Amino acid sequence: MSGTSTLSADERRRLRRYERAVDRMMPMQRAIFLGHVVEDLTYPELADKHDISIIEVECHMWRALAQVDDYSTKKTRPWWQFWRR
């Protein structure tokens, strides 16, 4: 097993929460989020790639980050806020 690292149980749980958050994103949010985080694209590059404005890229990124935050911190929102995003 040289060169490989093993994850602790806590790290595996955290990774699953992040994966679940990304899996449940809307398709455009996921594309913007992964484009910025994984492909290291800038907001203007993402806007050109998806033919949307930079403001729309910011909105998609904000929503994606909020979803990752919700899943990573296991926040529970009051019942009246479930429909809000």
C-alpha cells in the first residue's frame, strides 16, 4: 500500500457528505461548482463556457456553496425555511 493513504471513518463520512451535496445540486450549479473547484476556471471563463453572465455564475456558485455548507455542517433548518434556497 505504498503511496496510498487511508481515510479515517470521520474523513470518509465527511467525504460522503460532500459527494452527496454535489450529487444533489442542480445540473448548472454542479457544472459551475466543479468547473471552478476542479477545473480551476475563473468566473469569466465559466460564463463564456456556459453562455451565461458572470452574475449568473456568481448566483450558481453561491447556491452550490450554500448546499455544500448545509450538507457539511448538518444544519437543520426550521420547517418554514425548507422551501427557501
